[in-house]
Amino acid sequence: MPGKLKVKIVAGRHLPVMDRASDLTDAFVEVKFGNTTFKTDVYLKSLNPQWNSEWFKFEVDDEDLQDEPLQITVLDHDTYSANDAIGKVYIDIDPLLYSEAATVISGWFPIYDTIHGIRGEINVIVKVDLFNDLNRFRQSSCGVKFFCTTSIPKCYRAVIIHGFVEELVVNEDPEYQWIDRIRTPRASNEARQRLISLMSGELQRKIGLKVLEMRGNAVVGYLQCFDLEGESGLVVRAIGTACTLDKLSSPAAFLPACNSPSKEMKEIPFNEDPNPNTHSSGPSTPLKNQTYSFSPSKSYSRQSSSSDTDLSLTPKTGMGSGSAGKEGGPFKALLRQQTQSALEQREFPFFTLTAFPPGFLVHVGGVVSARSVKLLDRIHNPDEPETRDAWWAEIRQEIKSHAKALGCHAVVGYSESTSICEEVCILSASGTAAVLNPRFLQDGTLEGCLEQRLEENLPVGCGFCHIPYDELNMPFPAHLTYCYNCRKQKVPDVLFTTIDLPTDATVVGKGCLIQARLCRLKKKAQAEANATAISNLLPFMEYEVHTQLMNKLKLKGMNALFGLRIQITVGENMLMGLASATGVYLAALPTPGGIQIAGKTPNDGSYEQHISHMQKKINDTIAKNKELYEINPPETSEELIGSPIPEPRQHSRLLRSQSESSDEVTELDLSHGKKDAFVLEIDDTDALEDVHSLLTDVPPPPGFYSCNTEIMPGINNWTSEIQMFTSVRVTRLSSLNLTNQALNKNFNDLCENLLKSLYFKLRSMIPCCLCHVNFTVSLPEDELIQVTVTAVAITFDKNQALQTTKTHVEKSLQRASTDNEELLQFPLELCSDSIPSHPFPPAKEHLESASSNSGIPAAQRDRCSSWIELIKLKAQTIRRGSIKTTVTVEKASPMGEGNFRNRSAPPCANSTVGVVKMTPLSFIPGAKITKYLGIINMFFIRETTSLREEGGVSGFLHAFIAEVFAMVRAHVAALGGNAVVSYIMKQCVFMENPNKNQAQCLINVSGDAVVFVRESDLEVVSTQHPTANCQPLCAGGEVTT
Amino acid sequence: MTSELDIFVGNTTLIDEDVYRLWLDGYSVSDAVALRVRSGILEQTGATAAVLQSDTMDHYRTFHMLERLLHAPPKLLHQLIFQIPPSRQALLIERYYAFDEAFVREVLGKKLSKGTKKDLDDISTKTGITLKSCRRQFDNFKRVFKVVEEMRGSLVDNIQQHFLLSDRLSRDYAAIVFFANNRFETGKKKLQYLSFGDFAFCAELMIQNWTLGAVGEAPTDPDSQVDDMDVDLDKEFLQDLKELKVLVADKDLLDLHKSLVCTTLRGKLTVFSEMEANFKNLSRGLVNVAAKLTHNKDVRDLFVDLVEKFVEPCRSDHWPLADVRLFLNQYSASVHSLDGFRHQALWDRYMGTLRGCLLRLYHD
């Protein structure tokens, strides 16, 4: 019996009136955990009862501690009839089960009722005493930390990244049990909420066990989802990345990050950098830079010794990928043989992370995805969820083989999703094929060839773009050129990935949100016929989504997509595809060609005129976009790079498949292969419509940027003002004569209008960027489309933004003469023409690339060093004798944790409610996360039988979402936190029946509860940590002295 | 294609001040949209009318949800559903409880009952303020009244504590509550020239000097029924005011009083002769007003009487305000020199307040 749970019920407030006669309430509380229930006394006639109960003690297994939620029910005592329930609070006590997180849960929780919503609040204190468990065969996994964040959490260091963990549990859905016919909606909803809470507890425990088996201590990028399969049951599944994390305990270790609202700077200056020389490259010269670039290979020697048998087989020279190509065959064979290899050992070398420690990601192959259409059947035995397991295993196998085909041994930014309509279910998985640095993986041994590649990869900032696959034996036709950054390796013309932009990537200008939207009508059908129809449509959907993405990317003048997420939603009579990604211009990749329009019937004069008109419009748009996103890539000389490898040009970078219909869509050829220009043929209405839709996408109003990744490339001066929001729209389609075109237009308008509304609503935050824009589409009924958007708006400092613009402008001025729209279409000729008149000598260019190589743009480095100076200045003033006695006390405690904790509670004038920030990002701009308090994973159901009275569907859902936010905030505050990071609304299932005046909604949210400290506060703290803490800092920043 | 559902929920509740004002002013969503379009917001932001419509609806919904909390402002501070920065909370409350001058003049001194509420239609037509806004303002008056009516202690403090209003607004509400409780007549035609500010000024003086709370000591008897110390006039004091009657009833006293005033003011007033001629009338008016205050009916007519008996006669003789001030000062001060008059303290308590009121009421 390894744990004791203690609960105290303190008080209630704002309770609803339960007794009409007295306008008061006689409230008491039931506290339930597992099968044990305690009750408080009845507090008579009050809406603000003060129970101040004794400590209720539950003695329980830690297995139960993990699975069960603490259930607190507030009731109104009634002498003559049954007691009326006021509402409930479920508290997940998991955060109390590991030492580093919260020690106590204490605070005001909203009392929630599935029919009435929030009805007052209750003050509760929860503690857990854990006894050490020495049982080797234990079923619990207490102590394993869970993070929703898809990168290594900010105050931790990854010792080993073990890899993929997954689990799923199934059960019958209480909503569909026979008993549901006789119980009240409230009882049914509560049964469901409780079951899901139990199942996710169980799931988390099981995943934790797997992590312990792998000798890890944490799960990062934990993503848990529910599949409401209706009649056939309820599936709760989760994936994550097992890691061994080390807490960064010295304040110096976290101090560096605090100057940087931008993530780019967070890791680079100090964390990554064991040798202090790095920074001594004050005015960066190519020479010094080289010394830097070799330093990461320290680990190389160590590892190569362990795999020396393979060395003979690996390519000796890593300079040209041509040589790599020659040995491509053996290389692949080798990979297969290497059962010893850390990754091959694993069943699925997948990582749910989207951002990585520096040096982890070596090469990126491209997006891999797999979909499969399944018919749901009743889950007969909940204890053996084999069918569902088998389905997923099948899909993962496919992803793995796709990755292999791209010459990659791993998949990063991996995610899984489902879309269910009646008995048909589409399972989807996608990720980015990649080659990883084995240094971070368990057993750290990978073949020498990989290390060879690592060495090739030395120029930071472009390495990940270099193709990992064998050039002569490419998995798909692609257009390769030498890297525009290092000029040694081959790169593709465009790159699609599901991950965040690597922090060291060199990007030109700013990024933008790019979406492809698509609808396809489908005949209503039953069972297998339906599944077949869907799987027949899927390849075409994927293909068109991909074409749209490519077109829009070109139109923006960009060459890479990050954070790509393609969602295919199935409805009764249609399929919807929505792809979102952040487009950027990677300096390492070639300048994208324009879009050329070609007509099939060139005889008709007016038709040609029309085409040339369109062409002009497109060219104008491209030019405008380049200006808008400040895309002025540095001049490159084509001679150095050499002519592109003659290869049938194809734009597809996606490798797809459907398990029921395995036709490879990649075979379809659309391009004309005329230089880089991307040709659109408008020979039918479809294509015409495509072109139109291209041009109807309105750019965000001035002062606004948007992206679906963590941070916006090109903006790094965030202020601390953030606003997280959720917006939901449901649109009814007119059912008359629906065509694909009309549908597409409707859907497109819906998304565009939604974005426009967001821009309008947030106009007071200008200049501002919408980050992590996450669209979810569902088709709740025949003619209904529901779009849910969650994102965070972050303001940035305009003045500093202007400065960066200026440098861009300067750059662009130097090449202004060549910057015209023709260039966009024929970059090769014009570039080579312009070489003689090139304004600056190659040396200068060298310098520029060198500075970008180090991963820190000059401007940022300046900021960085000036910041160090600031800190040092402060430290010095203290050394000069202003140290007070309190300072010495501070010094004695190594962390001053308590100090932070106090600080973290923001002073809120005459309000008892502390502010809790919520953000889908993994960081809070202008602040430093000092502690992770545990995962928040909540599931709520809300139902109403008085829809009109509650303000219709909008009023109902608006109130419910506000309540969900409130409950998340209350839980975080009770844990002692002041923010939720990596917040995500995973599900928002809304059903209505206006005729019956009813509606129901299910919402599932998750995130990481954290404590953060404002940087301004932190600076004060840092001055209070005198010499001892500044010492390492000074060592790291020798440059500045 | 129609939007069935369209919502936006921020972690920090977005409050648009302009839309809040339109909502408070009682405009429907479509009217509000039209007004916003007219303000030129579409041109400024490049938004479409549909966007504006959706935005307005959203804000209206938020305000509607907040309204319940605004009825008890401390709840707004402690609730967990809407995360609103304290400065915004204060703004929401202050604006919600703000009222229109035109409206308050219509209901000031009226019983805050259902009957009055039924008249809101007429008030709305008369003032041009939407019925919805009238209702909100009326309900605010009534709500504040109900909460503080029976409460002990300072009226202003009570209002401030229970409704978290600014000092200025709390004082205004104190006046409204005080007038509603004493049912002072303010609607007569001859009182139309007076602003709410004039009445509020008088109310404050009266609360400070004429109520039980003004005496400065709580009733010693714990079972005492006089709980509402600041809201009700001091009955005992009103009773005692009868004693002042001697000032006009006793001919010698009246003459002596007149001669004292005239001696001092001779040469100092531009309207000296008019004053001299009118002294007895004016004095009779002021003292009779005091003596009549024992009857509730006459209390209600206090302002009518003051205007009729003092303001109008002076105004018809074109007294400048400075002269009125000089006269009133001398008029009250001279009583101290009347040896036969024993109620000096009572006189000061009465006249001190009345002088302040009269000076404020004396304008065109």
C-alpha cells in the first residue's frame, strides 16, 4: 500500500440557490476516491459555506493513484427527498506523484455540472504521501514525467532520447450502453467523463511503464486522443517520445535563455556550447567560424570506435553526394543489416518531437504519410484491443517503409489522427523522414556512414536540407541542385516537413501561413461500399491538396513548408481536406520559379489575352508577396552551383499511400519541366478555378503575420502581450445542387472569413503575429461544416522589427537592379548575367554565409552580447559593495525556488484571482519557465435542454468554452502555476438538435502547467545571485570583456 | 451559406469599449453594426460588413454573459470564468453603472417601483434614450437602493464597497438613493432648470448634516429601529425645526433680525433696497419651510418651496449671486446676535445646509 491521499474541503462560494423558499442552500460535500467515500457536515443556509473539514485520508495503491481521479461532489441536503447534486470537481492527482512537480494542490475549483455548467466554486487542499515502492514487478509508473510540449522542456536537458511509445485502451461508451436508456442525461455524461478520466489515467500509467522499461524518466510530446466510435466503443490512444531528462538546476543554466523572447536564441548562445571559444568569434571571420563548426564532432570519435567494423564499408569522402550515390546500394543494404543500430532495433523509430536539441537533426527527407480506411466493428473484448492495435501497427509499418525509401532511418514530428463518420474510420499518420544524430539516442551507435554524413553536415543552417536519399536511385523524381549555402551537398528545390523550423536554419524574410482547402462530394453509401468510395477518393484529395500547397508556396515566393498538417475529414456525403503549414524561404534551397500559365487552345485570341492577363496578375502577386514577406535572398552565382542535374522535374515531395487502394499518386505528372517555372494548364474549369482560388487568398492586413509553427521566422522581438483564443464556426451548406466547385468555394470562404474575423478582433494588438494557428475541420452532420481554430496572438516590438527590415532593405538595394518580375521566372539566366555587375566581392559573401553558419545572425549576436554586458554590469555593481544581508541568504539557497514561486503570483489589485496565461506554444515570450508542474488533460461534456434560453448554439458553446478555459486555469492555479504551455484543444465535438431545443458538446484539452517568471523580474533576481552565479556566464561570454 | 454558429473566446476576455458603449446604450446588434459602419471602421481596418456583424454579435454575447456578474460587481472580481485585467473590470463596472443626465432627472425622487418602471416607455420617448438603456439605468438605481437602503454606516462607503464604483459615481448614487428614499419632488416645471448636479450637491449637504448619521453617534439603543442612518432625515431634528418659527412669529425678533442684517449690508449690496423691502417675505419663506418639514408631504416639496419662496423672488429682482451669498451669510450669522433666540445650534444645522443648497440652486 504505497500511498496516502489526503483531502481537505475548506469552503465554497457563489453557490447556486437550491432552496427557492429561503433563497439559500444547505450544502455538503462528498469526497470519493476509488471505492471510498467521505462526507463533510451539512453547512446550513449559506451560499458561501465554510466546511473547514478534517483531513480525509485514502490509503491506496499507487496504481490507483495514477488511474483514478479524485471526485468531489457538492450536494444540497434535503431532509425529505433525495439530495440534489450541485456539481462536481474532478482532480487529476498525477502531478503530485513525481517529486519535481507540484507538492500540493490547493485552491478554488469551479464546481461543474454537465447540465448547468459552472455553479460556484469550492476550495480544496489535496496532498499525497508516497512510500517507496521496491517491487520490481510493479504495475504503476509513478515518477515518469509527462509533457505535451513537443520539444525538450525548457528547464531540462535531454540525456538520451529513447524513442516512440504508444498505447491504446478501449472500452464500451457509456452513452451507448443499455442503461443509458433509463438514466438521466446528467448521469450518463458523468459516467462518460469518469470513464474517460479513468482510461486516460490507465493509459498514462501503461505508457509510463514502457518508459521505465526503456530506462527513461519522461515522455515528451505526449499526445492523447479519443476516438468516439459510437456503437463500437470508445478508444483512448496516446503516443509520445520517451526520454531521459536531466533538470538544469543551476540558475546560470537558465539565465541565458531569459533574454530571448525568440526561440532561436534560446539554446544557441550557451546551452549547446561547451567550449567557450565559440563566442570569441566576435567579428565573425570565416576562419574562426570553421573552428567552431568542427567542434560538434567531438562525439564522433567516441562513437566511431564502437562501430569500427562498418567503417570500411562507408564512403570515404563526404564531399560530393555523387560518391554517396555510387555507394547508395551498399549503403542501403548496410542499413538493413545493421540490426545492432539503435534505431533499427526499435520497432518504430518515430519521434513526436517537432523541435530538437541542436545537432540532433542531421538531414530531412520530406513528409511521409499513410492513411487507411477501416470499417468499425464492436469491440468485443475491451481487455484485448488487438484490432485497433493492429490497424495502427500497419500504418506505422507503412510510414517506416516510406521513410526508408527516402533514405531515412527515423521519422520526426510524427503524429496520428482519425476521422470517424458512422462506421467508417480514416486512420492517418504523418511525419517527416529524417536522419538523426545518434549521439542522443540510446546505445549511441550508428553506422559510420551516418557519422560521415554528420561530418558533411558541418555548415550549420543548411545541413538538414541536404538530401538523405541516394541521388541516382531517388524514391521519386526530384529536381536537385547544390546547396545554396555550403555548395557542397545536393538539396531539393522544395522541402515539406511536419516539424518546426530548426533553430539554426537560415531563413530569408518572414514566413506565412499557407493553407490548402478542398472538398469532394461523395455518394452516400453503406459499410464496405462507403469505405471503398472513400479510399478511391483519397489519392485524388491528397494530390490536389498537395498541388494547392505547392501553388500557394510558389505564389508566396517561398521554397519550404514547416509544420505541415494535412487533415482529411470524412462526412456522410463529402470528404474535406485541409492542409496548414508555414511557408518560409530557406536560404539553402534554390529560389522558387514563378508560376506559368499555359492554355491548351492557343488559337483563340481573346483566350490568350485572358491567359496573359492572368499571368500578369500572378506575377504581380508573387512580386507583392516577396515584398510583403521581405524575401530578398542574397545574390547567388549559378556558376558555382553548376547546372541542375537533368532529371524529370516533379513537384511531389509527399509519399503517400492508402492501404485499401495502394495506387501511388506520385506517378501523376503535372509539371512541364521548363526551367524552374511551375506550369499551370488551364484547359478546363477545374484549373481555372484553381487559379482563381490562388488569387483570392487575401494577405493578412498590415501589421499582421500568421504561422502554424511555434515561432515566426524573421520576427524575434516578441513582447510579453499574448492572447490565446479559440474560435468556432459552423456553417450550413445549402443542400441544393451541391457541386465540388461550390463546396470548395464555400469552404474556402469559411476559412478566409474566419481568418479575417480574427485579424479584425485582434487589431488592437498590432503589430502582432498569430502563432501556432491550428485549424480543425469536422462534419458533424449532412450539411454542416465545423471549423475550430486555436492560436495565440503575440505582439512584437515594431521598432526592432523595423531595424531588421532595414537591413533587409539594404541587402535588397544591393541587388535592386536585378529584382524584377522576369527574374522570378527565369532566375538562372538573369543571375548569371548579373554576375559581372555583382556589387560585392565573393569574400564578402563568404562572410555573410559564415555568419549565418554559426546560426546566429549578426543582429541577434549583438543583442546577445549586449545582454551579457548588462548582466555583468549588474553583477559588478553588486560586487562593488551593494550586497545586502538578504543577498547572502539568496546565495545560500542554490535555486531560490521559493523566491520564484512568490514572484510568480502576479500582484492583482483587489482581486483574489491570479492571472493564468494559456498558450499553444512551448514558451512564454518575455518570460522564463522555471518549473513544470505536470500535465493537464481534461475532458468535459456539456449538455442542455434549453438551448434557446442559453442564447442558442453560439451562446451555449461560447459559455462552455469559457468555462473550459476557467477550469483549466483553476487547476493550474491550484497546482501553484501561472501558465499553461503547449495547450491544445484536441477535440470539440458539437451536436445540436434545435427542434428539441437540445445541444451537446464534448471538449478535450491538454497542456503543461508551468511556473514562469517575467524576465524583468528575473533580472532583479539575477542581480541578487551575485558572483557565484555570474561566473559561468562570464566564462561563456568572454567576448564582451 | 449561413453561419449557424460563430464564436470567439479568448483566454483574456476581449472588451471593445466602443461596442460596450453601444450595448449599454441599448442598441440592437443590427443598429450597432450600422453605427459602427458609419464610424468608418471598415475603411480603417479593411474589414467587411460580415466581419463586423460577427464581431458585434460576439461582443454582445460576452456582455450579456457578463451582465449577470455586473449586477453584483464583487462577483466579477472573484469569478473564474472570464479572465479580465483589473483595470478593464473597473471600466466595465463604472460604465455599466453610469447613467444619462436626462434619464436621471426624470426619475430622481420618484419611488423606484414597478409603477415608475412602467413609465419608462414615456421617458424613453421623451429623452431619446433607448428603452433598454432606460431599463438598465432604472434597474441599477433600484438595485443599489435595495442593497444599501437598510444598511448602516456611510451611504457613499456602502455603495462603494458593494458596487466598487468610483468615488464620484458613488456620491451620485448616494444622492439618487437619498432622493428616492425621501421622494423629493424634482419634476415640477419650475424645477426643470436644475441639473442633477444641483440636486446631488444638495443631497450631499443634507446627508452630511440632516440625517441621523450626521449627528455622529450611533443610536445607543441596540433595538433602535433607526438603522438607515444616512438615508433617512433625522426625524427629531425635523421636529425641532418648528422651534425656529419664533423668528418670524415674534414681530420684535423679526424686526431686530432685519435691522441687524440691513445695518451690516448697507452699501454692500447692489440690490439693497429690494432686499430691505423683501426681507420679511424671504425670512418668512425660509423659516416656514423649516417649520413645515415635520410633514412628509412638505419634505417632498422642499425644493419646490425653496425655489418658490426664495429663488424666484430674488431672481425676479435680479439679485446677483454675490449678493445672494452676502445676504444669506449675514442672514444666518445675525441670528446669533438675537438674544431672545435660544435655538442657535438648531439654526446653524438648518441654515448651514440650506445656505449651501440655495446658493447652488440660484442660477438661471
